[in-house]
Amino acid sequence: MESTVTARIRTLKGGWKVADDDDEANYPQYVSEREVELVIEGNPKSGYHLVMTPDGCFTADAHYSTVEDALGDAQEVFGVLPEDWR
């Protein structure tokens, strides 16, 4: 499953995170809107990974026991709705 979103990203030394209100207020020079490619891969036996790649940043991932958990986190963090996946 794949999706692409635009999100506010704070770059850090050697990494990144989704920007929060504190980042916007205290570190605006490190916050920018970036396109983020999202991929969910895996299987019921080994679990699922939400792979996140903001434009110009390193790839990061998070592991989940179920695909529903991965989808839920993508929706919570990035606002990706079920119909946004291809």
C-alpha cells in the first residue's frame, strides 16, 4: 500500500520528525512543508512497517502487529484516510 502526503517536517541533526507546535514556535528555521511518501509493507506473521520518506530526508519506519494499526497511525500522524491509499 502506498500514499503521498504533504506534512510539516522538522529536520534534526541527521534526522527528522513530524513538526509539532513547539517546533513551529521555537525552531521555525528547521520546519518546512515536505512531500512524504508512505508505504505499508509486511504480513500477518511478521507484522507491518509504515515506511516514511520525506522529500530530502532519510527514510524512517515504525513496526505494527496489524495492518489496521499501521493505517491508524498513518491517519493520526499524517491525516491519511483509508481511501488515500493505493
